[in-house]
Amino acid sequence: MSDQATRSDAAEELRLLSKALHDLCQPLTTLQCRLEMAGMLDTEAAYREAVEHALGECCRLTAAIDSMRGVVRTAAKRAESTAI
């Protein structure tokens, strides 16, 4: 693989990782807000709804982190193959 192709691949991997990190911000902010709201609610039903929504945001965070793991694994494999 040429140096130019390697740099291009590395730049693309960084772009994907940057996007994945950015994508973490929205569900994390929503999760934080929902949990803060849950602490201010008076009824058990409203509290339960806030917690269920927060759990949904946790699932979104997990998916984003899994995506980031995939990018890191791909980059690591590529680095190993170019080092040989």
C-alpha cells in the first residue's frame, strides 16, 4: 500500500471516529437532561417514563460506542498489516 493510500485511509478513519464522537454528544446530553428531570418529578409514572427514556438513550450511546470500536479495530488491523 502506498504512503498516499495509507494517509488517505488514516484520514478517513479519523473522520469516522470524529463523527462517532460527535454522535455521542446528543444522546449523552438527552440522557443527562432526562435523569435530571426524573429527579424533579412528583409522580411515580412520570419518573418511570423519564427513566425508560433515559434507558433508550443508553442504548443509543452503546450503539455509537460499538461503531467507534469498529473503527478502532479496523485501524489496528490495518496498522498491523502495514507494519509487517
